[in-house]
Amino acid sequence: MALRDILIYPTPPEQKAKPVAEVDASIRKLCDDMAETMYEANGVGLAAPQLGVLHNVIASTSSSAPPWRASRPRRRAKASSG
């Protein structure tokens, strides 16, 4: 895991974040880095764009729960049979 720099307002992201196509090793590492960075900053939530990473991924926690990390992979539409 590694600490990452958090972008501070008013630094806007260059573009909009994109959905995660597949949760692979790089997304898992991003989630671990986000949790470590969030705890180091004494935060309760962090979004990937706050780190300059344009993926729809968040890390969140509360005082009574372990860290919660999520990404929402985009699902492929099923081909219609008709």
C-alpha cells in the first residue's frame, strides 16, 4: 500500500471519472492505497478523483465498521434475442 497526495479544492479534475470496466489487481491496489491515504488524513471517505485518478471508486468507513471500498464495474448489455 502507498500513501497518495489528495487534491485540495479548488483544483478540479481535468475530466469526469469513468466507470470501472473490471475489478483487477490495479483497482484492488488503488482501493488499498485509498484506504491507507484516507486513514492517514483522518478522513471518513475518499473518492478516486480526489487523488487524480479518474475512476468511479470510493473508500469509506465509520468508527464502528471496517473500511468499505467500492467500485461499480459497468455491466455489458445482453444482446436481445429477437
